[in-house]
Amino acid sequence: MSYNIAIDGPAGAGKSTIAKALAKRLNLIYVDTGAMYRAMALYLLRERINPDDAQAVSENCEEADITIRYEDGVQVVYLNGENVNAFLRTEEVGNMASKTSPQPAIRKKLVELQQKLAANSDCVMDGRDIGTCVLPNADVKIYMTASSYVRAKRRFDELTAKGESCDLEKIKADIEERDYRDMHRETSPLKQAEDALLLDTSDMTIEEVVSAMISICEEKNAARNQKGAEKSKEDI
Ligand code: DC
């Protein structure tokens, strides 16, 4: 059986940075499920589908073949055979993904792909519904968050470093709007799984978060090994 770590949390909490670092330290594959919803959103944007037209979204998503490959340890998303990694991280695609990802037809298709990946490989998977829906039996579940101001400031710093001009208040408002949509949608809303550990990273550095996560994994593994040892004793 494969070993799976599930990380959920709102946009901009730093999930992907942390999950990538954790995967590298623990020698696991990193599965970015947001990138899959973004690839689907890119397809629908290119096809000029209205995100509010549920029937059009549902019909058109069948035409999008999304596959994942790992090239030099990096997740590459293919949309109908095209490597679309370079197009996924724009605000336009992110907003479209937030509007279209609640559609059941999209979720069904992508959750199946995610479950297959997790069944076949030891991985760290991040998203919104990994601990609650995609991998309810994950070995470790973490719900990672940070205040909306901190998340907006991180995004602002990232864009400014790239030379893009942006407005902190506007980014914060967008993040709060996206949180609301992700948390209040009918299908698989973003929420902390009952057995997930809450990690608020507002005042933590990346290294502190990664170390905290490694400690959580080690504690869980030790508890599991002890349980296993006790069970073997009982069986003797
Ligand atoms: O994590 P991200 O910003 O790349 O995700 C893009 C959108 O995809 C986000 O608004 C919510 C959605 N998403 C989802 O519904 N379920 C997931 N497991 C991952 C992302």
C-alpha cells in the first residue's frame, strides 16, 4: 500500500511550497491537484465557455483529457497532449478554476485521476478536499492556513519581485472572495477534516513549517509502528 500525506487549506496558505519541500525531504512525489483544476479551467477559457453555464461546463469538460507526468521530479500537466504548465498560474486561470471546480462532472473526473495517482505512488497531495474526500484514509492529514492579510502579502511580494505592479488590498479582496467560494460551495467545500491537524503558518517561516510537518509525520509513523508491534504481540 502506498504512503499518502494530504494537505488542504485556502488559496495562498503556502501549501504548494511546503508540500514540494516536504516531498523532497521525504522522497515522495508531489501531486498538485490545484494544477489539474487550473488545466481544466484553461481548457474552458480557451473554448470560451461561460463558467456559470453548468451544462456547457459539464459537456465540455469531457473533451479535456488531463494527464500528469513527472519530468526531472517536476509535475507536468498535459491538456490534450500539450504541456500547459506555463499557462496555469495566472489570476485569470485561478479565478476560472475557482468558479468551475465545484462542477460535479469536473470533480468526478479529476478525483478519479488523483486517487489513481495516490494508489500507485507514495505522495504528498495538496488541494481543498484531499483529507475529506479524495484520500479519506491518508496516513497524515494537515490543514494549513494563514490570515488573509498574510496570504495577500505573500502574493503581493511574489508579484512585485517579478516586476508586476499590483494592489495589496485588491489581492486580499480576491483571496477572501475565493475563500468564500471554496468554503461555501455545495460539492466538496474546503474544510478541515476531523482527523486533520491544524497548522496556522501566519508567523512561521517555510523551514519552520516543513520541520513542523516532518515532526507530525514522524509522530504518526511512530504511533502506527507501535500499534503494529502491539498487534503482532497479541497475535503470537
Ligand atoms: O490551489 P490552487 O489555487 O491552484 O487551486 C485552484 C482552484 O482549484 C481553487 O480555487 C480551488 C480549486 N481546487 C479544488 O476545488 N479542489 C482541489 N483539490 C484543488 C483545487
